[in-house]
Amino acid sequence: MRKRSELLIAVFQIPVDYLMLVISFVLAYFLREGSGKPFAVDVGGYTYLNFMLIFLPIWLVLFFSVGLYRLRSDRTKWLELGKIIAACSAGVMALIVIDFLSVKPIFPAKIIPIYGFLFSIVLVSLGRIIMGVVQRLLARYGVGVYRVLFIGQGPTADQLKRTLRKLKRRYKIVSTISSIESVSFQKLENLIRREHIDTVLVANVSSDEQKLTDILSFCQNNHVGYQYVPTMSGLYTSKILSTQIGSVPVLEMKPTPIEGWGRVVKRLFDVIVTTIIALVTLPIQIVIYLLIKITEPGPVIYPHECYGRKGKKINVYKFRTMKSEYSLGPKFGGQTIEDVLKKLPKDKAEEFKKNAKIKNDPRVSGIGKFLRKTSLDELPQLYNVLKGDLSLVGPRPLPESELKLLGGNKNLAKIVTIRPGITGLWQVSGRNDLEYSERVRLNIYYIENWSLWLDIKILFKTFWQAVFERNGL
């Protein structure tokens, strides 16, 4: 259920954006006029302003198209800035094309739309920052905040609670029930009335489906929002569409959006962006290669055998971060992961068996710790992308040792629908703090909901975490 205050804030954002756009092009006009140079074309100020007042609502349509007016959006300010830049770029290009095709010129000088473009990015962003401050002030008094009844326990529920607390401008957990089995409709009704509940959020991912359906019906009848964390199979049901063969109705499972043209677009994006990154980082790669060669005996590049698309075995290249005595493969005596685990303390070996990861991993070399912290050890995977084994973004390459954690070959088929990626959704959603089942869930979500914009967001977040968050900047 949408809160009225949320709708009012979203609606009020539209005239604020429009005002900022108008001010941007007025400032652009006066900036050019104040330069002291005569205008190239005699276009009156009122004629120019009237045209911009009529045209700029089209700019707002572009804002709509990129999702800048989406309700209950929890995007970061950086991602919002990216959308503003994208929409303003399209808007100014449209202006330049119209000016070129128009019989009568629109701008008294060609530089004015460029000034307007730059001003629009700054002022629209400023307007949204001001609106954000207003929203936070209102949130202190509970205006626009969703009061949540949280039902659930376990790792997934704990992760979701932490996320909701970070989003305190939008959500407030006012009551918690640990188990869905203990929920009665009388208890629900009392809580909803007493605590003024806006949304019931169920995080028991393995709950009885009938119980979930009953709670959904209850919430709908009482005009309360309802959200729940889906089961693994529930992630796929949203991709079922109704069609028919002849006159017989059938249900069809929608393929991942990456199929068809999506795969072509994703591959072109991978090749272009990877080539640029590989060329820019080549000096860094050479330095890393020499440092490993000097400080650690053995090969510098470590080929890690993993499952690629459609279950094909591939070698994923990385700068070696492990000490020689813990490295796997024929170049290191042919030792297996079982051999390595015997060398580790019991608690570390058990941690690896549970999560396929070890915090404060004793197997990692000195330079390896730095490379892992900054993700520079993954730079050789750029050549995997150019080769076609990997994508820039996708599920993490899966080694055979993780098949048991994944649940065997039946779940492997889901994960290897597409090429694995250097980075992915789970890597920017918690990294080592996530349970293995949560990583699988996020991988499946990515596969089923892929878009080029999602790839761009994940790459941006990966860069941000590698450069700033992991380095304490």
C-alpha cells in the first residue's frame, strides 16, 4: 500500500525538477550574454524562454523513463546522479537536433545548450538533495515512513533487518514476530491497529505456502501492504507467462532476459568495456606480475578450473594470492582441496566447508592480501572476458568443490544458464558476510532480472567498494 505522503513527495518532485531546468537554461542564457561577445543569431530573450518553457516538460518525460520518479526507490545518490546525467544528456541532444532541423534558430549562441546541460545536472541534483533533506526531516516525525511488522528469523531475516535499519528514512520495524507458525489472525489484527502497521514483511523463506497465502488475504482485506522473501522456486514463478497453443491455454516459463538480443547486447558491452579497462590497467598488471614473481616462488598466474556457461569447464585466470604450499593443481604437486584443508586449523577448515570462504585466511600471501582487498587479483580475468569464457557481470565462477554447497547438479544447471562474471550482484550486496544460500539466491535473481542498466550499476558499485569502502576512503 502506498502512503499518501510518499505520493505527495513524488508528485512535488516534478515541479521542483521543472523549476531547476528552467533556471538552468535562464542561467545559461545570461552566462553567454555576460561574456561580452555579441550573440551569433538575433533570438529574443522572451522567444528563447517561451520555447524552453514548452520544451522542458519533454525533459521530465525522460526523467520518468529512467526511473527518477519511481516510488519507494532505495537507490543511492550516486546511481541517481547517473540517471540524471543520462536523462539530461538525452534531453540536450534532442534540443541540439531540433535546433539543427528548425527553420528558425532556437538558441542565440551554440554554447547555450551546453551551458544549460551542465547547469541542469548541478541544479536538478541540488533540488533532489534539498528534497531529500526535507524528506529526512519529515521522517523524524514519522511522515513517509513505512511502519513494518517483521515476521521471521535466521540469517536471511537478520540480513534484511540490518538493511531496513539502514533505510530508516523509509522503514521502521515497530514489531517483530520470530516464527510465522505462531501468527494468529487475532494477533495480527491487534498489532495492526495498535502499532498502525503499514506493511507486513515475512522473511521465513521456507514457510508453509498456505500460511503465506492466508496472511496475504488477511493483509489485502485490512488494506495493509504485504511483502515476503520468496523461496528458491518462488524466484522463478514471476517469470511464468500465460500463452496458448491453438485454443489450449498453457503456462510458459519465460527465459532469462539475457537470451536472444540480450546476449548480443551484453557481449558487445563486455568486449568494449573490457578492452578499455585492460588497456588502462596494463601498467598496473605489469607491476603486480613483477612483485609476485619476486616475492613468491611458483607461477604468477593461477588458472582456477570452474564451471562456465552450460556447465563447460573453463580456466579462470587470477594473479596468484595463495602461498605456494596452499596452492592447488599440477604445478603445485597436484594437491587437492582436501590436502590443503588438512594443513589448516580445524576451525578454519570447517569454515571453508560451510561457506567456501575463510575470514583472515592463513593461506593468503602478504601481497595476496592487498590484491584481494583491492580486487586487483582478478585483473587477468579481463582476458577471460575477451576470450568469451566470462562476462564482466554475472554469477561467480563455480569450482567443483562448491557443488555440495550448491545442492548438486540440479542447481548447477540454474547458475550456468549464462556466462559467469568477474563481479556480480552478491559481491556488491554483502560479500563474505552473506550465507552461501543467499549468494545462490542473488545469482538466480540476477539471471532472471538482467538488464544492461543492472550490469552498469553493479560495475559502478564494484568500483566504489574497491576504491573507497575497502580502502577506508
